[in-house]
Amino acid sequence: MKTPDAKDIVVAERNPRARKPGRLNQMTDAVRHISEKKGTAMSQTNENVVQTPTKPGKKVKLGNAIGFALGDFYGGGFGQLAVFLPVFWTKFAGLEIDQTQNIVGIATMVSAFAALVVGALSDNLYRYKFGRKFGRRRFFLIAGIPVLLVTMLMWIPGLPLWLYFVVYALWIIANQMIMTPYSALPTEMTTDFNGRTMLSTTRMLFSGISNAVIPGGAAIILSALGEDHAYSYQVAMLTFMVIFCICLFAAWKSTWEYTPEEAGIDVAAIDAEAKKPFDFGEWLKGVGQLFADFFTTLRISSFRKHVLIYLLGQSFLDIFGQTWLFFVLYDLNKPAAFASALLSLSIIGEPLKPVYGWLFAKLGPRKLFSIDFGGAILGLLGLLFLWKSQGTLDPSIWNVLVYVITIWWLIFRSLTWFIPWNVFPFIPDVDELVTGKNRTGVFVGFQLFLRKLTAGFAASAIGMYLATTGFVKDADTQPVAAQNGIAMVMIGWVIAGLAIAWIISLTLPLSKKTHGILVGEIERLKAGGKKSDVDPEVKKVCEQLTGVKYEKCWPESAE
């Protein structure tokens, strides 16, 4: 799943009194989606929102689950289309490589702030008559369809630079506008565990399928029409854009959400409050508290290490994705259709996800990170070998190796995406020992905010570096210096980033054993146990996980 980017991950909202110590692999005690939590964290506490009802609601059928999952066919395929943009813009739109990457980078950083706005807007839309009429979640799915069609302007050559930037920014922000409310729907559609499991499982399946179908379909269209023509890319992208719109319509048609009453909204009180003058001071205080909460997450040692591993892994995978097409075109001297066909082999990673989950539970994150980063670096070295052995290795052997090495890399790439989001659900447990509160939404919001910022910086860095290597726009071949620069970025930079993440992962103290000790201590304190009675070994583990002296953990108000 793409990114997952913000992407849109389902995590467990833990019930501390129901947990069993040491069960690191139990991640779905009660499912609540990240975006729902993120929006809640960003919203001001308000007297007009009462406790949300817990009635099961409608029964989720397989057709509903498939319709819902089609929404993430767009979510997963969204990033796949962006892989082709740098090549299209440099080859047909007359943009320099640094201009292309700066558009991607700056727009992505802008979207980091847009994500915060969309989350808060969706959560609070029932406060307004418009939201009570059209809904606060599903409305964005249907509203996103015309926006996506407008962004087809990205694929028209000859437009001014500023317009490419505006349209690409709209493309990125539209993704936030659609996927943030979309990701909150499972929470509102049902409280039944099996129903939510069906929704999340089908969603992951369709998201993974899109990661293979989009490159594979692009390869077929570019091969059939000829990739030396702008219209070949336009036909491919318009085809997928229309499919995305159909998928979003299906998701809108197949799902439902809380009514204002079910969401615990006191409409009469809100209407009365709306007549009061706006208090800018209170609003500003709420915004300030939001960002203050974000930065307090860095107090937790395990989170600092986790978020560094996550940002390094994901950002350098972004770098790989944005230079892959250039590498195949100019270093391996193969067509774009061939590059797309190779990416479609990522489908192999989908049936392996249960295996990843088993390994995670069996080995723990630290050992699995070592296997993952070691395997990924070997795969990148294999791609380096393919580049250097062209013309010297027997063509039949080379052709076999290119598939073997690419599949190897794609397996470990998918594992690099998988592990951090399986580590994350346990980070708020560590914070709970320090603060006495469950602040999952705050951690999610800050992590995704940083993710967008680093992705933007990475994209801009690619463009600035390749521009210094003599990269030539609208060229069938590149000078040797540019070819070396492409390989340096796609292989050298990514190996360096993964190696740093690997080193940090070796210091991550979170494991099934330490997590069990931590949860056991939280349970003891919740049951009225005194901090002065803590076992010395438990105290040591808690301090390793939190990075905070035990005496400063579990505030008096939580006891």
C-alpha cells in the first residue's frame, strides 16, 4: 500500500484494560483510523460534541467493502502516475530538471499544511449547515472527481511554469482532500470487528493491485502508441484518471457515514454558539496548542528513533521512485514501457504481506529492520551491477538478471514500507506512560506532517543535483556525467539513506518483551499501584523506551 503517504493507515485504538502484556502483534483490538484521530487531535475541545454512540449501524457486505476499497485504488495509484511526470515535463514540456523537481518538492511541502487543514475541516464540517446537508466525509469523494479531471492540465505541453506548479499543487492537495475523509469512513460505517477487518483487508488488496496495474497498463499503452509522442502519455494518464473517478464514485455510492446526531453533534447548541462573536484569541491559542503538542512527541526516545527510521526509509524510496524512469531510459538504455513493466512486478509483494506480519511478530522490529535494509541494499547493488555490466554480460543472462534483481528489490522495498507502520501503533503506549494519555492522533499528525516536508525537500534536492551534472531536457540520451549523476542519486543516495536508517534501527529498544513490560507497568499504575513500588528491571526498561526518568513518568493526575 502507497502510501501509503499519509497514506491512510488503519491502526488500533487500544483499550488498556483489555490488553495482554507482551502481545506486540495484537494491533487491532479496536480499530480506529488514523485520519479520524488526527482530525480529532487538531480540533478544539468543544462542549457541543457529546460522546459518540457505539451502536453497530448497518451491516457491511462484501459489495460495500469492494466499493469502499476502490477508493484506495486511486489512493494507491496516485503516486504511480507522478513517476511519469518528470520524464514528460523534461521531454515534452520544455522544463529543466531542477524546475521539474522544484515543482514536485515545493507543492509537496505545501500539501503538508493542507493535510492539517483538511483533517480539521472534515471533522468540524457538521458545525455548518453545508456539512449537515451534504455530509462531512463522503462529500469530499464526489467533490474530488471534477478536481482530478482539471489536473489533467499537467499533461499538456507548452504551459507556463507557474501553471504547472498550480495544477500539480492542486493534484497533491486533492489527494489530501479525498483520502483524509475517506480514511475515516471505516470507523463510522461499523463498530463490528469483522466488518472493519473486511473493509481494511479489501482496501489493502486494491491499493496493492493499483501499484502493479498502473505501471503495467502504462507499459502497454506506451508500447502500443510509441513513447516518443506526448499523446501516448496523455492517453495513458487520461485513461487512469477516468478510472480513478469511477472508483471514487463507486466508493461514494457504496459507503455511509455518521449523521450529525450519530456523531454526537448538538446542532441547536452549535447554532446558538454561531451567533456569538468570533474569539480570535481562543482560536489562536488552539492553533498554538496543536503545534506545541506536535513537538512534545519528540520527548519520547522511541518515537524519535522510529520517526527517523520512517522518514529516512520513505523519503529515500521517494528518491528512488522519482529517478527510476530516468535510470532505465538513460543508464540502462531501455524504453519507458520497459521501466513500467518492471515496476508492475511489485504485485509479487502483495501475497507476502502475511509473511511480513508473521516475521514481525516472530523476530521483532530490530531484527526485521536488519533483514530488510540489508536485503534492500543488496538489491540496489544489483541494479548497479546491471548498469555496469551492460555490453559485457551475455544479453540472455542480463535479461534474466534484470527481472530477478528487480523482483528482489521490490520485495524489500515493500518491506521497507511495511515495518514502520507496524511499529507505530505501539509508540503511543510509550507516550502514555509519560503523559497518562493516549495521544495517537498527535503522533500521527506530526509524523505525516514531517513525511510531506521531507518528501518535498528530497524532490527539490534531486533536481538541484542533477542540474549540476549537465542533464539535458528533451534528449534521447544524456551525457556521461548526467548518467553517473542519475545512478548516484538512485543508487548511492538511497543506499546511504537506508544505511543510516539501519544504524538507528539497531538502537530501537522496542520489542515484544519490552512492550509487554511497559504495558504491564501501565496496567499496574492504572490499577492504583504506586510508582515507588516499581520493580528495578521494569524501571530500567521504561526509561530505555521513553528516554525519560521514571520519576517524571505517569503524572499525579493520572494516578
